[in-house]
Amino acid sequence: MFSKDDNCPDQQLTAILRQELIRQRTKLEMIASENFVSEAVLRVGASVFTNKYAEGYPDNRYYGGCEYADELEALTQARVRKIFGCEHVNVQPHCGSSANMAAFFSVLSPGDGILGMSLSHGGHLTHGAQVSFSGRLFKTEFYGVREDTELIDYDEVLAKAEKARPKMIIAGGSAYPRTIDFNKFKEIADRVKAYLLVDMAHFAGLVAAGLFPSPVPVADIVTTTTHKTLRGPRGGLILCRKSLAKAVDDQIFPGIQGGPLMHIIAAKAAALGEALEPEFIDYQRQVLKNAQRLAVHLADSGYRLVSGGTDTHLLLIDLRTQNMTGQEAEIALDKAGITANKNAVPFERQNYTVTSGLRLGSAALTTRGLVERDMDQVAEFIVESLRHYEDDSYLRKIRQRVEEFTLRFPLYPNFDF
């Protein structure tokens, strides 16, 4: 990251970086899996630790010169343990998918059975989808939500677990907007002698703030990303019982990764330090308030929300009643200056490149300082854009209004390229 006084000789690169900064500043970021790190985290992520190879773990490296890398990694581990109360943590995963892969390999062998949430019902690719390593390497079964409530059908989870006898059951997802009963999942897992893995990537920040049930005391392994609601750099974590520590660590290195990204681990430490501050709880409370206010406004405007609302930072609109696809909605909103993503809905009939749903999140806008009354304006932008989704001229007018609106919430005002 360059300041205005720095000289970056690569003009082509500078132009791209500047345009991305402008895009983030002048659009409303509503992708539920994205957030904005603080300026401090941004700077630490560009630190001199980017130069350091540190294969291995603290006090057991394969390279010299790692004394400060050891201190950094130990500090990051300590902060995770303090926030989540876990027995062991690996802070090296480059992303959530690699965290899940290592977690699987730590207790599973190729061909073992896993039971995860269906992708169209709110699960994640790495929970068994055939296009993912998880679907290619393991024998997969899926559970979903009830058609009447669109909440997890725990009776179905139990029935499928008893029939398939998987070695691992996976809870958590990428588009499920409601609270999850981790104790119920653990009861089912114990009944069939399966490991329970909880992927809390989306709601980890809410867990850290004590505003969402923690899976850590219940699950055998918990994985998460450090971005999304945790508001850190793009990366992953694996939390586990002490009895699984060596198995997990061995699967990250040397199993699926080489040298850890020490500059990103430094940024994780910075973000985790912020998560330990009282203000972080206030932030997470506002994330929930903003998501709920958005949900109410959209429902009052005639849009059907999957499960009827949200308990988290995300919500999912079912557009089948609007005679519109998720793809059309995503494109229209982008033209209006609102960044969101198409998403499958339960009992989806469209293919995954089109979908029938639209996923929205409140974390990034809350980071910028928006509160409930501002979410009312955001909801109006969304409703207007979707009602005129085929009118590019109208969408350009909304885009101008959105850009004026974003000026009230400056993003990285001290940075430029």
C-alpha cells in the first residue's frame, strides 16, 4: 500500500490498484463473505514479514532466522485461544478451504464418509460438493432444511447419519442465516461415532463477541476464515482439541502447505488484537442490527426471505416470486453501485451459474459506519434497482445516488496509490 507521497514506478499496476480502491470506496459492499480490514491491519499485511520463509512451527523450523516469526506465531495463537477458548489452534491456513482440507485429512482417509449441508440449502463447496476436493475424495451425503420452515431438519440429519454412518459430520455453511444447534449436532455425531467439524467462517466474529453460540466447547474441530465477520485479512484458522493437535498441524505442514504467509499471520494478529477490544462487541451488535433492519425493510417491500429473516450478518432473498434470477439481480445491483452475489436457494431449480437467490451481508457496510437508518436507504436502493433491473438508464441514476451516499462513509481516507 502506497501513500500519496510514495513513488510507485509501475504505472500500469498503480492504475489497477487505484481503480480497485475507487471501486471499494464508491460502491456498497454487500457480499456476505467480505469485509474491510482496518488501516492498521492493512499496513501490517504489507509488512517485512512477507520476506520470511518459516516452514514448520515455533521452535521447530526448517529455516534459520525465525526467532521473530516464532514470537509472532505464538502471539497469534495466544490471541485465538483467548478469544475462542480453544485447546489448540493452527494459524497457518492460507484460506478457509485449505483449513477444511487439512481438518478433513487429520481424521479422515480418502473414501471415508462425510455428511454435510447441501450447497443449495446453505452449505459450502468444501462440505462435499462434487466439484470440490471434498466431493472427489470422500463419500458424501447431504442434509438440508425443512421445506416449510427452511430451518435445518435435525431429524433428517439424524436419519441420514444413522443410515450412512459417516466418519465426519459437518455443521455450518455459507448461506444459512439462522442459529445452529451445535449440541444437537454433537448428539447425532456421538450416536454414530462420527467426528463433528464446525465451519464457523461466516459467523466467527459473532462468536468472538459472544453474540452467537460457540461451537468450540462442543465440536472436535472448528475451522474458520479470518476475514468475513472476524474482520481480518484473507486467511484461515483451525481450532481443535489437544488430542488432535499433532494430526492437524501435520496436515497443514508438511501435508498441504509449505511456508506460512507470515505477513498475513501478522495481519491476523492485528485483527485479533482488535477483536479483543470492547469496541469489537459494539461493532458485532451493530452488524446484527443492520442485517435485521435490512431484512425487515426488504420483507415489507414484498421480497421473500429464506427462513423469513436472519439471526446473523447475512440474509438470502428468494427471487422466484419476483420473476427474476439471481444472476439478473446481481448484474442490476452492480450497475447501480451495489456489490452482492447470486446464490442458490433451498430446493433450487436453476443451475449454479444463474440461481434463484441473492445473498446480502451487513458486515462491510457496518465497518464503514452505517447504522439502522442508513440501512433503510440501502434497502431502498436495492428495491429500486431490482424493480428496474432491465433499465440501464435508471440504474445509472441510482449509481450516482449511491456514490453520493458513500461519500458520507469514507473508506481508507489516508491511502492512495
